Amino acid sequence: MDCPVIQLAKELIARPSISPDDQGCQALLIERLDKIGFIIEPMPFGNTLNFWAFRGAKGPTLAFAGHTDVVPAGNSAQWQTPPFTPTIINQHLYGRGAADMKGSVAAMVVAAERFVEKHPNHQGRLAFLITSDEEADALDGTVKVVETLMQRQERVDYCLVGEPSSQAQLGDIVKNGRRGSITANLTIIGVQGHVAYPHLATNPVHRASAFLHELTTTTWDTGNDFFPATTMQIANIHAGTGASNVIPGELSVQFNFRFSTELTDTQIRDRVTEMLSRHGLEYKIEWVLSGQPFLTEKRELVTATLQAIHELTGQNAELSTSGGTSDGRFIAQMGTQVIELGPLNATIHKVDECVKVDDLQQLALIYERIMELLILWPPIICSLLKC
């Protein structure tokens, strides 16, 4: 018979909760948390289901954040087994969401159940922030819940996000920050005309070539002790009508910055605007800021997480800020210490997504130990930090 973590993970994977359609995943989690005394507050926004749940009152709040939505499975014929039929093969649990991140969510809930059974009258507050809108637009999910919590001045001291952070083995990488992300949707304006009469037209591709060269060769910063250098990548570019004898009237370019704490989004906008003006271009530009960079320094949450990993795996985890964005960027706005810890990320969003059965079982133990260190025995963390 499957252990509790694997059984719950299977029940979640069996629900085809393609973002933002929850398909009953949260109802299952709410039922489990309600049984162990959590106060449940559903927070739906638009087509997105979210809930905030907490147990306890006095002392610091440790929240666990996760999402029940998954990306589409793609061509199911390419999978070894049906993507929404959880299957164990060679001690790996297969299914869409096994690693990202239904496995982590299952481990969180089971860890909370075990903790509460052992310590029903614990001090401090345990909490869960669960959304069904992380993999898609992320407009009505965690960001809206955080806005609500901030409006009523809720305090969340620590938050552990269950994103799949590990690379070679469970717990080898802990994400203690993420770079910011800002996208530009730029239109360079020219004058359409016949290619045989270029003097009667203005080719925006030609006009923009020097700007694009500068944009792609600029060193924006060199990073710092916590973040790699800011990067810029052109994601999409388009011009023309499809005809070979027409000079295009517009050039559309979409580019994205992943930026460190060495830059602000305002500085990026200003530098790009200065480039465009200096190259004498007529243009329109729209900016979309997906998230600011955040960093959790080595304080209570990081220390407790590293300690729990070392106790249960024997390894010394590495802190990292690499990778894309996560919902941690919204939670960090509350002044919360935020880290990400989850299973291996090698198969996320891929065909045959899977996670080791033993890893999920051990992940639940690590989560439970973090609860103990932060909620029950903060003096241990204080001694490690040399308070």
C-alpha cells in the first residue's frame, strides 16, 4: 500500500487540472487541512481558485505555498503511461504535475498532518497559500491573495514555496531568491512601400538594425554575490506582409530582461528609451513587469531549511537565485523570508514527468523538520545564527 504522501500525490495527479481549472484538487486539500484544525478561507478570483488556511495564533507564521494547476500534457501518445493516470515505474511516480508541483503539495499537507498529530497545541501559526493560477497568467492567483492579506495587515514571517528546486539529488539546491522579469513590446514605425522605390518608403528593419545591435551587445550589469548578471533576450521579431516586393511599415520586437538587484525596472526602461531616442527611431513601446527581484538572506528560514536538509540527507545544500520566476516574488512583497525547496526539476513540463517515490517521502520529512525548527525550537536556529 502506498505511503500517505504518495497516495495523496496520486489523487492530485489523477485530476487533470490544466491551469487555471483546479478540477477538485483544492477541495481535496481543504478537506485534509480542515480535519486537523486549519481555518480555511477560500479566495476565488475570476476563474482561479485560491485558498488561505491557517492553524494557531500566537508566535511567528510559517506558510507553505504551492499550486494545483499544471501545464498541458502535450501529445499523450508520447507518454509511457497516460499523463493523468499516476503510475509507479521503477520507484518513480509518473504523471503530469508529479514534480511541478503536486508532489510537493502532497508532501506539505502530509508533513502538516504529522506535525499537528505530534504537537496539537503548538505555538506559532502554520499556514497554506494554494492557487490554481501559477502556470498560466498568474493574474488571479497568489498575487491577488497577497494583496488581500496585505490590505488586512496579515503577517507572514516565513514562506516555503514547493517549486522543484533540486537538480542532481533532493535538497542539493535551495532557491533563496529570483531575478526580476520585465518584457518590452516594441514597435518601430516606418513607411510601407515598394521595394523598387525605397526613396518613397522608410524601412523600419534597416532603421532599427543599429539599435538592435546595441541592445543585444550591451552589458547591463555584472551581477553581484547573490545574482548572476542581468540578461536580455529577444523573444519574438516580425515585419512585413509576406510579400517579397513590399517594404514593411512596422517592425515588432519583443524582448525580455531577467534582472538582478543591481538594476531597477525603471533604470532598464530609461536606458532602452535613451537608446531608441539616440538612434532617431519613431516607436511605440509597452512594458510588462512580471516581477521584481527578491532575495532572502541567511536568516531563520534559510538556516532552518539548510539544517533540516543536512540532518535528513547529510548534504550541504547550495543557495541559488537562478532560473525563472515563481510565486515567491509576490509573497516577498510582504517582507516575508521566502525560499523554494522541492524535488528534482529534470522532467518538469516534459513528456514522462516523474519524481522518485523516496524523494517525496523524504521531502515530507524535511518539511516537517523545518516546522519543528521554526515553530517549536527557535532557540536552535538562534544558536546556529549566533544570535
